[in-house]
Amino acid sequence: QFVNLALLLAAWYLLAGRGLGKPVGGTGLFAVAVALLVIFALPAPVFYFVFDSFSVAQAKAFTDLQYAFAPPALIAATAIVTAIARHRREAGTLPWENPAFLCLVLSVVVFGVGGFMGLFVDGADTRTTAHYHGVIAGINLAFMGLFFCLFLPLQNRPVNRGKALYAQIYLFGTGQLMAVAGLFLAGHFGTPRKTAGAAQGLEEIGAKIGMYLNGIGALIAVIGGVMFIYTVAAALLRKPPAAAQENL
């Protein structure tokens, strides 16, 4: 979890710089966020010596580390929002046509929604599932942006900024939002997690609507994900220009 969040903070910083056309002004805030993440991670190895292995106390100690994730993520998000607001004020518009910026905004939104849902989880119903699917989808969106704007260009295999590129970003982001919203709604009505079929006990209309919404959103997100895989695979399998081959 700590590694995932560290990767997310790095991805947000890179996407913000590439999406807005200049380094993010809140570099200091990002440094504070990363420093806090490192500090909060330091007690973890100690738990192996303080508590008996696999004991309830040890499990609770590791579980309580989840509260350490909020401050770094909020600090980094604050730096991003500030940079976006400044760019909007200076340029009079926002670069929605830039895949890096689009992935950045959707990543922050989806990750934030998933994090907020985490305030209501108890481990018993699908609100827990909604929480972790939301935060993971936020990380995935950030790395989709890095593939389009950093990884593939560095391999001299850039992708065309056509309708299909923007469609897959929107499909994955909005589909994940719908899916986690549906899971959260179903969990609110008591739908248990890790169950399927009749075992879910979908008697409440709200639970049924939530699971239908989850299914539709998941399908939309999968379409976006398959399009992403195809786009990246096609770019990697395509031969780079001759000049680029000579430099490899």
C-alpha cells in the first residue's frame, strides 16, 4: 500500500508537469507528502518484533497504518488543485486535449472518491470493495497517462491523439466511478462482499440498483481497459523509425 501510494504521488507530479506544460509550483508540498509517507512507514518493521506473528494485535497495528495514507494524498492533491487553478487563471482555459492532464484529473477524482468511501467501510459489505476498487482505479488512471505521455514516447513509439485515445480514458474513468458507486450503494443496503448470486440477498431495491450500476460501470471500464491494452500493445509492436533504431 505504501509503495502504491508512493508510485501514485510520483505519477501525479509527472502528469501535472506534462499536462500543464511546466513543473508544478507545489514541489515543496510533494516533498512533504513523500517525507510523511516515509515517516509513517517506518514503524511497520517494528511490528514484527513488538507483536506475536499473525496475532490479532499485529494485524490491528498494520491495519491502523491505513490512516497514514490520507495526509500525503491530500497534500499532493492540494498541490495539484492549486497548480490547475493557477494555470486556469493565467491561460484562461484548461488543457483537456492533453491526455496527461485528462488522466491526472480523472485519477485525482476517482482516487479521492475511493478514499472517501473508505471512511464508511467495516469489512462486511460491498462498501469495502467500492473503496479499494476506487483507489486502485485512481492509480491505474495515473499510469495510463504515464504510458501515453512518458513511457511510450521515451521508446519513440508515441500514440496518436485521436478519438479512440480519449474514449478509452473516459470509458475507464467514468466506468470505474459508476462501478464503485454501485458497490457503495449496494453495501449501504447490506449487500455482503465476496458473495454472488442468491447468496447476496438482494431484497432491497437499492441493493439491486447498486449491483446493476456496478455491472454496467464495470463493463464500460473493461471496454476502456481493453482499448488501452490494444493501444499500448500496438505501439510497442510497431517498428520505431529507422533513426530511432540506430540510437537503440
